[in-house]
Amino acid sequence: MTARIILTTVVALMIGAASAQGAIVKSYDFTIGLGDTLANGNTLTPSGGTVAGGLYTFGPNQSLRLTDALPSTTDYAIEMRLRFDACISGWAKLLDFQDRASDDGLYLWGGQAIFFPIGDQFGSVSAGQFFTLGLERVNGLLTAFLNGTQVFSMPDVGNNAVSGGNILNFFVDDVTGDHSETFAGAVDFIRIHDDRSTFGTTVVPVPASLPLLAAAMGLFGLMRRRKRT
């Protein structure tokens, strides 16, 4: 077996391992700053907050923004693990789909979550404790999950969860009110999926050596072509 065949085989195996994430499209785990651990998506844009110890920690109206966020603005799944630091008596926005131009979105309300305006309160979460929220939209149906359990499913007849401009904003109030619907907390990960089938899946980072091997393979091919001329 020639060196080129060996190298091609190794690269193919590593690409296969990297793509084994299946329907996980992007994963922000805050272990490499604000970048996508899978190296597929844009870097999150922060407005305040800090990244340390695998967490993004934020205060009221400190937030994250993701452009070119979803594989499809109408059919997608979003998963995040987070906590809030103090009891929330009113509304606090978790996820905004309309680049902050609308009151619609995913909120915390007291110790529960709600998608306004199409859903009722669901689940029960406590200050200081991490919990995982999942939201899937497929064929016009919006379904929510709390810690892996389905807690809400409603038709999104008004397209309230269709992302305008394919932009997502996290943990910040929209600009239609007084900017008070916000909170302080920390997020462990944010993941974008094709669908909910990979909720709860452990993410394996893209091997750092994969680009180097691909470059080496290209250089090897160039050398072979030059040798033949």
C-alpha cells in the first residue's frame, strides 16, 4: 500500500468520525471561547458577559447573537443547558427569533418556561440549578422539551418561531419594550440540530489534526504531479 493510499484512508476515517455527529449542526460549548466546537458555524457575538470554565456567564441584558444560525429557518431544533441566578418574578427572554424587533420568543416566567404568544407555561425550574431546554420546529409544529421530557406541542400558525434573517439572540430583551425582561445566569452549551433526534448527544470536537492531514494530502498530490512533469 502506497503512502498516498494510507494517507487517504486515514483522512477518510477521520472525516467519518467527525461527521458521526449526524444531525448536530453546530455546538457552542464555550471550551474554545465563543466558537463552534464542530467548526461548522459562525462565532457567537457577545454583548458583555464572560467565557470561563466552559461557561458563558452573563448579567441582565448581556447576551449572545448568532448569524446564519439555522440549517433551515422553518425546520430546526435548538438545545441549551443553562441556569438563572435568582428567582424570576416576571418575564425573562431566553431566545429571540426576530432580531429583537418583536416580543415573540421563548421566555422564563417565574419558575416555568413559555413560548409567547402561542404556548402555555410548562415545566418547573429553580434558581441556581442547571436545566436543559429543547425547542423543535418541524412542519409548522413547535415542540418544547425540559430535561429531555416533552412538555409542550402546538402549531406555529403565525410563524412566530420562524427566524427573521436567520438570526438568533439569546438572553436579551427585544427593543419594543423597556428592556426589563431579562436575567442573570450562565449557559453551559447551545446546540443547533436538524431535528430533536440528537438531543442529549455528547459532542465530539472536530479533530485538530484533520485540517493538517488534509493539507498534507494536498501537498503530497502536488509533489506527485510535479514529479511526473
